[in-house]
Amino acid sequence: MEKRQFGTTGIAVTTLGYGAMELEKLDEKGSTALLNRVLDEGINFIDTSPCYGVSEERIGIALAGRRD
């Protein structure tokens, strides 16, 4: 998966990202499964916003065990 530098942070992010707006349509279990699949496929850029409803909370729950 192609990656590019994210500004001046030194972090490389994938050019393909996941937009988390649709997470509000899934339950917590479905959100966790989807987000883990996104990461398993190599995507490390997840777009979210407070206006996406519960997406930020679901991302935090789903990825808690995968952070470093």
C-alpha cells in the first residue's frame, strides 16, 4: 500500500483512507469488525469528525488494543 508523509509529522499514512461517516449505521460489533479489517488490509488513515455521530467513540473502542 502506497504511503506518503503526513505534513511535517514524520508519520507515513496510506494514500487510501477510510471515511468513518458510515459507522453510525453499524452497531459496535460491526464497527469493530469493519475497522479491524481496514487495518488488516494496510490502511492507516481514518477520517472522522464530530458530526459523524458515534464514529469517534467507535474508532476508539475498536482500535484500543491495536495502538502503539
